[in-house]
Amino acid sequence: MNPQPAMSRRATLQRLAHEARPYSARLTVALLLGTLAGVLNLVPPLAFREIINRVLAPHAGRGADLGVLYVALGATFAALVLQNGATYAQTYLTAWSGQHLIARLRVRLFERLLNLPLEAFDRWRPGELLARFNTDLALMTDAVSISVPQLVVALVTFVSSFATMLYLDWLLTLTLIVVAPLISLAVSRFQRLISTSTHRAQERIADLSANLSEMLQGQRIVKAFGREDHEVARFRTDNDDFFGAYMKLTQFIQTQPLVISTIMVAAVVVIMWLSVREVLVGRLDTGTIFQYWALLVTLMNPMNRVAAFFGDIAKAIVGAGRIFSILDVPAEVRDDPAAVPMPKVRGEIRFENVYFTYAGGGEPALRGVTAEIAAGEVVALVGPSGAGKTTIVNLVPRFYLPQAGTVRIDGADIATVRLGELRQAIAIVPQDPQLFRTSVMENIRYGRLGASDAEVIAAAREANADEFVRAFPQGYATEVGERGARLSGGERQRIAIARAILRDPRILILDEATSALDGHSEAMIEQALDRLLPGRTTLIIAHRLSTVRRAHKVFYVEAGQVLEVGTHEELLRRGGGYARLHAIQFGAPSAS
């Protein structure tokens, strides 16, 4: 799903012009240098005319003015050297400005992705976001590094050559004026085709990136079910779609200069025929016609390149529009201007008639949830899949805001407090711990960035992680790999618990995940939790009976509502939904 409707070409250009304002001085100098480089292209044709008329012409004969030859050759050499210097400086300044703009956009895009509300990621595939980051920025990079700098010189060369040709013989130049509307029409038509095809190709590469991302993240499932051939076939289909879209784009990009060149060649043939007649009737001399032809060649070369440059720039504009569409998505509302400081957190949590529906509509995930958790209580959330347990815990750190009702911590409406201070009091240990591709030390320190090595090691001991970490050849400097791939499930869990211990939160959210671990790992984690939970308000999405029994209170959640509240034994005696679920899961009687 696209984040925003595609920006129009005009809107994107206006936005780029606004983004480029900090570089206006450099770009102005670059434009002047490009203009100088383009104008200097007029010097060689002028020198050719003087050499032909005053040095080589038959009437000059023995009286050839060799001084003119030397001046003309010197002027040509100086002009070419100066032109090369101006072109280099103009290209460097333009590329520096463009690359700096893209570097700023890259950081802003990364920052915006980090600050998007979670519902945005419910709609987007990670591969699509990666495509925006990689391929769309690459389109812009190619344009600002190569096409835009050369386009300036090419356009100035074209305009200056055309103006000089018009001055030398306006009648001959009328032929070019006649074909100008045809060229303009062709360029306009191809720009639309290139823009549309670029959009399509970028969508297809996003599909490929999403496919690759899903495969890499789910490779264990792919191998477990023997679906390698199926995934290859799916990727091949997406790849073929991208190949077709890209070749259609290539077709338009390559056809554009050919069409324009054909129109121009036809005009050149007519101009050469007419120019020869002008010499034969005595209206032009030989040197002037050679100058005119040289200018015509000088004009033709940038004309062909301009078409290709416009194609590259059209693709870059599409890429810029796709990037701006992400930058324009509202970021997570961190703090209202009237946000108040978070009081010192004790940990009392209240849900007051809370309703919540995920973006995209559908059935409400929560329907009038009302519940209270005392400070320091351990609460187990139990219920069938899809009942709303995860949604409840996601509202506490304000990952989402309810559409109706209020979530309060220590009496304060969390929608009105400063988000950073709220989350500072909370730690999360997810079912699948997210570790970063760095060292064990840095993964634990993520809980409190200013912690010393000694504090990190102390937290690891509390989490029963110190022993296995020290067994690694590099100890706490050991790289854990992508998403902690070099560690076992139990080791990842204990690192995540150590991170939470280091944070020292007043509220802990735990998606208990010991059910898939071996007995030793489970025992180590249970011991670590025994040290972590006391004194903290804890919400546990419970999967195991041992966790439920540890809890002070059980919330039985079903169909988006908290239907039963009590201890494990109390709920079993009631014989309600919790007792029935307990009987199904553990084969136990529904009452005890």
C-alpha cells in the first residue's frame, strides 16, 4: 500500500526547488560556469571561419595572414582549456550540492521512518521501504551527479549556437524553428511515458525487495516446509514483472533520442542543401558557411544528449516524489504543545472504557476495556489468539492511542504526558527478542546508553547471561549477528532480560516465550524473571501455566474485552471462559 498519493511532477519540482535553497549560492556559481562553458563552444567555429576566409581562401593565396592562423589556434586552445576548467568546476559544485541535498534527505528519511507511528508499518512492507531508501535515492544520485551538470552546459551550448546561427543567416535557421514544435512535442510525450514507466518499475523493484526481505527473515520456515522451489518461482515471477517494466522504461528512454535525432538529421539535410545554394548565389562566403555547419554540429550534439538527460531527470523526479511521499506522512505525535511532565512513576495502570480499531477498519480490537492494575502487581493476560492481549499491552507505552476511552498511569492520562518520559519508565521483553548486529555489551547497554561496563555486566549476571557470554571467545565483545542469529533462543531471551534489568523500569511488558525453550534455558529465564519482576508493575502475555500462577492477577481477554479478573485459582473455581481455556490447553478440569 502506498503511503500517500503520488506527487505531481510540478509539485515535486517545486519541492525540490525549496529543498535546494540552501545551495543557491553554489548553484548560481555553477550556472554561471556552465554558461561560460557553453558559450566557449562558439569559439572554435568562429576560428574555423577566420582560418578559411583569411588563411586558406583562394584569393588570399600568397598573402595568407599567418598571424590570424596563430591567433585563431591560440584562441581555440585557450577556449577549450578554459571550457574544461569551467565544466569541471560547474560539475563539482552541482554534484556537491546535489549529493549534500540527497545526504540530508537520506537522514531525514531514516529519521522519519523511525518516528512513524506503528500503524504505518502495519500497512507497509519492509521491502518497499528499503526500495525507497535504495533505488529511489539512487535515481536522484545519478541525476544530480551526471545529468544535471551536463544538462546546463548542453542547454547553454544549444541556445548560444542557435542564437549565433540565427544571426549569421536567419533564413537558414528558420528550418530549425519549424521543427522545434515537433521536437518539443516528442520530448513532452516521452517525459510522460518515462515518468509512468518509472513509477511502474519502482513498484516492481519494491515487490522484489519485499520478496527478498520476507525470504531472508523466514528462511527457517521456508526450509522446514521445503518451499525453496516455490519461493524461487514466486521470485522469478516478480523478477520477470520487473524485467518487463524496466525494459519498457528502457525502450522509451532509448527511443526518445533516436526520434529527436531523426527529426534533427532531416532538418540538417535541408539546411546543408539550402546553405550550399546560399554560397552559390553569393549570399554567404565559404568561411561563414563552415562556421554555420560547425555551429550546427555543436548544436546537434547537445540536442541528442539533452533528450537522454531529460530522461534521467524525469526518473529522478519520480524517485524524489516517492521519497517526499514518505517524508510527508505525519510522524508519531510525541508531545502535544500542552504535554505535561510525567509524574514519578509508581506503576498503577487503569484502562477506562477503552476502544481501539487498527488502521484500515475492520472489527474493533478492543471493545470497552476497563481494568485496573495496582503498582507492583504482576498481571497475566490470557485468552485465545486474536483476543486483544497484544493490543492492550501496546497501548501502555502509547504505541497506539485509543479511539475512545483513556489509559492512565498513576492517574495521569498518558495521551497528555511527554512521550519520552513515559517510555523511560517502561521496558519490553518481546517473545522474539530484537537484538542488533553489534556486540553483546552494546545490545545490553541499549537499555541505558550511559551505563558503564560494570553495570552492563551486573545486569547480565542478574539475567543469568554472564556465564554463557564469558564462554564466548570474545566475551562481551562478541558480535551477535543479524537479529541475534548467532545466539540460541534462550540466550537471546536472557540478553533481552538483561537489557530490561539495566533500564530499571517501573513498568515491564513481557511477552512470555519460554514454551519453545529447553528445560535448562527455561529454568535460567525463570530465575532471571524472579529477580526482575518484584517491585515492578508487570504485564505478561502468558503462554505457560507457571507464568499464570506467578501472577498476582489474571485478566481473561476474549473478543476485545476483559471478561474475567482474578487469581488463577479464583478463575478456575468460577468455571467461566478462563477455566474452559485452561481445560483445553492443559487437559485439566474446568474447576478446582
